[in-house]
Amino acid sequence: MEGWTLAKGRMGSLLGLLVCTWLIYMAMYFVIAFLAILGFFASGVFAHMQAAGDALTFRDLMPSPGVLAGLVVLLLGPGAFLYGAVMTLLCAPFASACRQLLDGSPQGALEA
């Protein structure tokens, strides 16, 4: 109930914050996806898949377990960093807005 009381009359600014956060997130997503696709083309991953020809099973397309394990180890750190950055991007603006709303709320508004 406190959240509804704090946000009363501020729906437009909170919705604008959500839209701006989403646009920033999508822009970051497209830049990172573009760089990843560029990296895949530069490394020749797609050429390897084309050279495999007509694979009869899914296993024919996949590299060895050792290669996959190495890939997971290499991507675990950057993936964790990226996940933390996304969570910060999505949560921090609303935590700040909540703090600002709490600081500016009139006395007695939270008891309602």
C-alpha cells in the first residue's frame, strides 16, 4: 500500500522512467548483439558450420566437449558482468526514484 501512496500523481514520470530504461537497455542489447555477430563472422564460426555440410545429427554440428567447456569458462566472467550491468540498469533508476519519493513524502503519508 505504501508504494501506491508514494506514486500517487507521479504515474507519468515513473512510466517515462520505465520507457527510457527500456530504450537504453534495447540500445545496449543491439550494440552487444552486433559486436557478437561480428566476432562470430571474424572467427570463422559460421564458415565451420558451412564446412560441416549436411549434418545428420545435432552432435555433428557441435564441437567437442572440451571446446564447449572452454567456451563456458571464457564467457562466464563477461556473462556475469553483463548480467550485473543489466540488473543495475533495470533496478537502480527505480531505487533512486523510490528514495526520492520517500524523502519528499509528507509526514503521515506512509501510515495511510
